[in-house]
Amino acid sequence: MVKFEPDTLDRTFAALSDPTRRALIARLVAEPTLSVSDLARPLPMSLPAVMKHLDVLIDAGLVTRRKTGRTVDCQLNAEPMKAAMEWLDRHQRFWTQSLDRLADLVEPKP
């Protein structure tokens, strides 16, 4: 069983709460390694603004950054998202079971 660390989950959900950061994650899912410039190119914002979003993703452990010469490459690290999905799954099962019990009580029996 995965032990959920609140700080890690908080950072993961906070990082994923922004549509720009989700777009960066989606780009890294499609292409596992991209330079910061390539990640920033389609976004309607400045490179420093993209860098701030990347810093949040890096702090959450969702993205790793590696510098080779003058190029900074980014890669997706899906491990924090896996922990978040397991946390969500546990709560989804609880609500599904609760709603099933409620339906049994409310719906007429044949």
C-alpha cells in the first residue's frame, strides 16, 4: 500500500490545478524530453512566465530538468501523479460504495 504524504499530494494537486501547467505536462506526455524553449513555444506567454510554471512542476516532482551545454531539457516524472491517482481511487471507491448503499435504500425493490 502506498503511504500518502500530505505535502507531496498538496504540491502535486496544486501544480496540476493550473491549466498552463497541465498543458506543459501534456506536451511532456506526448514528447518525453523537450527543451524549455520547445515547451514554451506554443504558449501565449513569455519564457520567464513559463519558467515559473516549470519551477512549480519541478518543486512538485512532476518534472525534472537537466542542463546540457546551453540547452535545458525537461522530462516528465509521473510518480507523484501515480500517488495522487491512488489517493483519488481510494476516495472514489468510498463514494461509489456509499452511493450504491444509498441507491439500495432509496430505489424500490422489484
